[in-house]
Amino acid sequence: MNQFRHRTISTETVHDEMRRVYRAWDAAISAGQIDALVQLYALDAEIESPLIYQFTAGKAGVLRGREAFRPLYAEVARRRSDIIRPQHHDNYLTDGHRIVWEYPRIMPTGERSEFVESWDFNDRYEIQCHRVYWGWSRVAALTSDGIGPNSG
């Protein structure tokens, strides 16, 4: 899905736009605003996440087309748990087309669910591809009824 066109705008503008989407996504998901959240994605966007497999009746971990994301995000909002999604932060890496951030397992406050997320942006700064990669404790939790790091 790397369909990027050459951009002639400044690197600072690119990063500002990516940061704007990143923070808008966090605000929308934190507030359970599914409409606002889905609008941040391209019409033909894709999400890849173990939560798709866990929360939906599908047999794969991929959804395509932003309207297909509504049931997933509705379930995330319903569960509203730091185990599902820890506090968002601005500590991400970017190359101007993609951002990547991590929620580490070991924190000063103790252990938590760990995962890494990344987004690819299109030329309109919409999220084109969203990937979520889980660490070992999250994967192990899929085999139990819980979804937390100590659920299994």
C-alpha cells in the first residue's frame, strides 16, 4: 500500500499534519466518537489487528474500507479499557509517510499490555493503512477469555 506521491511541502508541515491526525485519532477513540475516528481514514483504508479477529465474527485480522471499521471501534469503545489501549503519547517515529509508536510492556508503574502500531498516510493525510502488532503477553491472552497481559 505504499502509494505515495512526491510531496513538495516542507517536512515541518508534513509532521504537523501527521501529528494533527495522530492527536485527533487519540481524542476520538478516547471519547468513543466513532464517526470522527472513522473519518480520519481513507475510504479504502485497511486495518490489520488481532483485535479484529478477537472482536468480530471474521476469521482474519484485516478489515478493508473505513466503513468496515465501525464495529471494531464500537467494541473498543464499549470495552474502554487501558488493557485494550493504554494511554496514548506523542513519542512516535516518522519518515514523513509512516508513523510508528510503541506501548512497552514494562513501565515504571508496572506491567501492561504491549504492542506497536503504525500508520501509512496517503497524500491527503488520511490514514491509509493501520497495523497493530502485539507482544507475547497479548498474544498469549488470545488463548484465554481475557485480553490483558496476566489473563492466561
